[in-house]
Amino acid sequence: MRRKNWRAVIVGFVLPVLALGFYFFMLSSASNSTDPVGLMQTVGTVTGAVVGISLVLILIGLIGKKV
């Protein structure tokens, strides 16, 4: 029997929400930047990486560990 790691699952669901909040915050402030295209490319890369990490956390948390 495997025990699910609910902390990892919860963090996995919270991280994309925070990443999207960061993305939309930076989207609203990108117009003040000297290079808005480069800024949004970096922000998109970071947001995508965080969402990918959160999916892995959800998967690992739901698989759990042996008891």
C-alpha cells in the first residue's frame, strides 16, 4: 500500500496559481520595461518551468511512498 503525500499535492496545486499571478503581474508592468519582449520571454520561461515542476509534484504526491 502506498501513502499519498498530500503536502506535495497541495503545493503542486498552489504553485501554478502563483505562477499565473506572477505572469499577469509582470504582463501589466512590462510596458515600463526597456525591453518588454525579452522580459516577457523570460517571465514565460519561468512560469512554464514552475508549472512543470508543479505537475511533477502532483504526480509524485499522488503516487506516494511505500508504507
